[in-house]
Amino acid sequence: MRELTYLVAVSLDGLIAAPDGSYDAFSTEGDHMDVLFDEYADTIPTHVQDAVGITSDQSRFDTVVMGWDTYLPALSVGIDNPYRHLRQVVASRRSRTVPAGITVTADPLETVRALKADTHGTGVYLAGGGQLAATVIDEIDHLVLKINPLLLGDGIRLFGKTTHMPRGFALTSTRACDSGVVIAEYSRCR
């Protein structure tokens, strides 16, 4: 069975974006990016890989699942196929027109379950956003949090709006980077 990994930048107060959905407060420069390029190249958008001269090999992930609001910033700057090196699934409650090679799902939970049950391929990368993560929370096997040394105060929560239902994760590794970003990895306690 394939595993679902939610890898996302997060503030010290548990937010992944500002109230308007922007995430430019999170640093994209520093030695934490080297860790991402080396260990999580599959999660780097294709146009960024091209710009920095890296290539992903899909050894960690071959599929990305993202919400429409996570996909939209790429569209707004003319990038309609941000992860062309991966199979792309976009969750949306409305019918959407997307380029060939991108699947739109109105039922992300069932789609994630089907992706995980598929025995071919590597892992599934959950790119966000918070509400989508809340929808598929019980299918998440791993968290990789890029904890940035900043407080946003208000915005989109790591898991959007969820009901109180504790779920356990075990810390499997941490890396403190000189940039101040801490990369913390967790696995689901089952």
C-alpha cells in the first residue's frame, strides 16, 4: 500500500498561509531548501526544478494531491501544470477545466484511498491546503513540517477546521537548519 505524506511549511502558530491564502511570508531561501532539493525533490514544482537545475526521480513520490486554492497561485502566473513530473490530482467541489494530465476530483477522500490502495508507484504527496488535509486527515501516514520561525497570527490552519478528535503521530526526525527552519518528520501512530 502506498503512503500519503503531508509536506508543508507552517508557522510557529500552526498556520500554512495568510487569511488571503498567500504564503510569501515563508522563506524560500536558506539551507532548508537544500534539504528539500536533496531529499524531497519530487515535491518541488517542475518550473522551480528547471530554474535551480535539479531533477526529481519520483523515488519518494509519483503523485501529488492538492486543493484548488493550492493549485490556483500557479494558474494565476500562467503555470497550468505545476508538477508535470508527477501525476496531479486537484480537489474541487466545482467542475473545473484543467489541462490534460491533471485529474479533478470532487471526492478527495475516496480518491486518496484509491491512490493509496494502488500497488504501483511510490508515495502520494499532499501539497495542501489545510481544509483538504482536514478532509483526508485519517489517511495521512506521514507529516513533514517545515516549521518557520515566524508567527502569522491569523490565516489558514495546518488542518483547516477540524473537530476535536486527537490523532497520534510519532516524531521520526528533526533537522534544525541555519535558516531557522526546523524540518520535523512524523509518522502516524496506528
